[in-house]
Amino acid sequence: MRRSLCMSIFSKSSAKLEKKVLAEPSKFIPRTTNQKIAYNTLHKKTPEFVILTGPAGTGKTMMACHVAAHAFQTSRVQKIVITRPAVSVDEEHGYLPGDIEEKLAPWMRPIYDTFSETFGINGTKSMVAQGIIEICPIAYMRGRTFKQSYIIVDEAQNTTPSQMKMVVSRLGENSSMAITGDLTQTDVSISGLADLVDKIHPDLFHIAHFHMDNSDIQRHAAVKELLDVYEKDTM
């Protein structure tokens, strides 16, 4: 039953993937020192868990998506899984029509657009239809193990500690997991991402944590300026 709830939120195209679509290289170019180090680490098979925290616009999710696309292109993995908690969907937007996946669709659009840069719109739809790219809310991940997969846990600051422990235990053989989130934008009483970050230390071999800051923001200069204003106001 849970498996069926993790179907595509996109068009169920039955078209086969074309080799020329899969040959398109990643278009992400790291622009800051933090991005370069994090991006290079994401490309490695070890550490298997890479945690990216920091404000919006620092490239956390975009880097993870481009690395996942490259991992699939180079046959490092056979599947890409994107998951996120549905806190804001359930509590703030319950009036939206459709099931949980359809409610998640607006939040998944930036990820869909990023994959489309590499695979094209039709290629991405075909991958989703074939289950190569799977969108699965965290609530439906329990009991599953993902092998030869690249898993992206987006908006992880809104997981609970028990959810985070469950999610990280889904990692199977020859798989990697990127966990992204902004710890200043937490909508739960105790953040599973904050709890995880507090528990890890630099000596761990299979886990790496990179904190991006305002200097890594690559959106409009006004975004960085406004975030700096908010940051100074809380000091």
C-alpha cells in the first residue's frame, strides 16, 4: 500500500529514455569555496551520508540533484529517490486538492526543474514514470531499503528525530544519501536534522556535514542583503 503512495506526481509518460538525453552533462558550477568542497564530497562514494545545512539560495538541493543525476548517468546508481517531510503540506495547505503526492507537487517543482536541466522535460517525465526517479514522502519510507540508489532528503529540518533515524536507516548497498535543510526554518518542536547534526563529529568516516552561510548565496544580491538584515536583527 505504501509503495503505491510513492508514485509520480508528474505525467505518466511511457516513452523510453533516449541515450542523447542521458548524455547531457550536469550544468552546475560551484561558485564558492564551500560549494566546491561540498560538491566534490557529494560526488564521492564515501562518505555515504552528506549533510548540507544553511540558508536558502546556497545551492544545497541543487547540488544534490546534479550529483544524483551524474551518479545515474555514470551507472553509479540505478535509482534516484527524493523525500521530504509533509509538515507544511498537512498543517498549512490541507485544502489543496488531491492525495499527499499532489499536495507535495508545488514543493517538488524546483527539484523537477533541476533534473530537467540534465535529462530534459520529457526525459525526466519518462524517468519518473519508469520509477527511476521516485518521489516519496517520508511518512511512506518505513520498511523500505534502497539499494544502488541516490537518496535526497529535502527540507530535513522539518523531520522529527524518530523520522530522521528511520530515514537514514533506509540506505542500502551501493547507495548514497544527501540530507539538506535550513535549521533556521524549522516548523517542528524538535528538529531531527538539528538532532543529527548535534550527534555527529569530525572523526566519522561515513558522514560529512557542511554548513553553508550567507556568503554562499548565489541568488539575487537582494536576497543575501535581506538575510543579513534578518540575521543582524536577531543578534
